[in-house]
Amino acid sequence: MRTTAVALAVSLAGSLASQQTWIVDEAGVPPFDFDDLPAAEAAASDGDTILVRAGSYAPIVTDKALTIRFAAGSIVEPGVFRIGSLAAGKQFVMSGYVGTATPIFGTVLEVTSNPGSVYFDRVASGRSLTIQASDNVTLSECTVGGLGVLITSNSHVTAQLCEFTGSDAGVPTKLTPSASGVRVFDSTLVLAQCDVTGGDGTVGLFGFNGAPAIQATNTTLRISGDARSVIRAGMSTLGPPVAAVTTIGGTVQRSPAVTFFPQLGAPDVSGTHTPLPGRPVAMTAAGAGPGNTVVIETISDQGDALAAFIGRPGPLVSTTAGPFGLDAAAFGLFASAVQGPSEVWVLALPLPPIPALEGWVVGVQALSIGATPLLSNHAVVVFTD
């Protein structure tokens, strides 16, 4: 089964091979094409790959279907880095991005007005991440600090193995309140095995309360995973109590196994929302490069029949079991099982040591059949270290 899974993954991911590869190197070490990122973006066409070597680079604004891979030691300078107006049916992939993290002048990462699909893998934004009016955004092993993640305007966001942390009160000035790790309005947010933390409060003349980990307004919120996933409100000493999640309208479905830390005796989830029954199924996939192993976990109830699929990521398709995030023309079954007493099904996908696999993209998703069929979240990984 492992050999079959690897062959399937390689054949499906291979269909995303780039048309042309551009190399960006601030130091100008051959071979290279440009010494800054904006020039590479201007030259690139849909389907191209941009490789960014170690160095400091200006941000870009793009509507192109690109794959951008940042090497270790690369950083994006202060400014606005925006993926906007990506057309339906197109895909933008970015891995290894690190934005400058300062309280006021850091790099602002924006995903705005995208009918197409946006995939972030191991992206780190110390300032903020804003997602607006985007139909299919997938975050894998990403970290966001500062002002946290803001999601608005009928966006659909899936995050797996991510860490979102709001800034503490008093940063950057004494008059600055604490920030939530995630604020989401009029959208759908699926969290699978993520940690979300609200900023801590302060005491004194300009004291502020801690912030909820998540603030959700008129949103469909699904929180899945097990006890390793922590949703924590910011520390508070002033009161009133602070829930880990606060809501105004919308629906909430949560796994009872996820760890919630409200403050001062508040409930885990507070506000006006409709709780949905059942345990959401979580699937996670930790990225790896050629010669290493992609570790895939499915978290569900003991006794559930499970089927894991692998394929090319695609536009979200609504089904009676939930949204399906793989390309209907390029996916296949690669494993099945019955969930055991640990409630964690672990699969290993060893990648052959073939350098040409570097940068290829694959999606995974599971179907769990218990009381009713339920699809897990989809996870998207890039084959790169």
C-alpha cells in the first residue's frame, strides 16, 4: 500500500509541474534571474515557479497563478504582500514565506477577492494575515502573530497544524488593547489540530482585559482535533471573565477532545450561536521533502470506518458529507481502516529521494463513516523541507 500511495501521490502532484522556474537571489550568485522579487513576479506567467534564495526582498502584489518557494534565510521587507483577484480555477501556492515582524511597520500579508484557490504552506507572518472575499484558502503549518488572522466577506478558510497568536495589551503602546488570535466575520473557518491564543491583558491606569482566542460573527466555525490542540483566551486580571471563543450569531461545531482554556471561570464558548451536534473529523499532514516522510493523521471516533484520499488540490465542492477539496479528475483512494481506541489513525507517506519532487503539491482528505458519513478538512502540503 505504501508503494501504491507514493506512486499515486507522485503521479497526481506531477501534473502541477511548473512551466518555467525563475531564481531570485539578492546576492546575485549564478545561476539567477533577478535580485528582487517584484521583477520576478512581473516576468512570470501563470503556472510558473519562483525560487527565492536567502536574502531580504520587497513584497509583491499579484493576481497570477504562481508557486513561490522561499528558502531558509529569506525574509520579506515591510510593506503589503497581497494575493488578489486570482481567477476561478487558478491556484496560488506559497511556502517558506517569513514576513518582517515589527508591531507597526511589519509586512502585512493579504489575500483579497480571490475566486481561485490559495495555498500557504509553512508561512510565518509576525504582523498579521488578512483574508477577504476568498473562496478557498488553505493554511498548512502556518504561524501568525501580532494582530492575528482577520477573515471577512464570505471567505472559506481551512487551517491545519497552525499557530495563531494575538498580541498582548500594551503593544506597541500602552493604549493598545489585547488582540485575538483569530477574528472572523460572515465566513467559514475550519481549524484542524490548531493552537489559537488571545493576547494577555494588562493592569494599571491603562489596563485591558485579555482577548478571546477566537471572535466569530455570523460564521460557520468548526474546531477539530484532540487534546494537543489548544484554544486559549488571554490572561486576565481585571474581569469580566473571558471565554476561549466568543460568538455573535453563526454556528459552532467542536471536538470535545480539543483543549479549551477560558479565563476567570468563563465558558469555553460564549455568545449567541447555534451549536452543531457531532464530532468534526480532523485530518493533518505535516509537509516533508524528497527522501523524507509526510505524516498524515486522521482524528475521529473509535469504530469509524475511514478512507483516505490523495490527489491534486481543487476548488471546494459541496457534498452531503461536507466540502470536498480535491480535484475530482485527479484523486484516488490510498488507504482505509477502522479507527482504533487511540482515535488517531496515522499514515506515513515516504517520498523517494528524487530532487525533481521538490515543490510539488498534493492534497489529502479523509471520509469517516460512523453514525453519518463525514468528510474531514482537506490538507494541502508542498514537498519541500
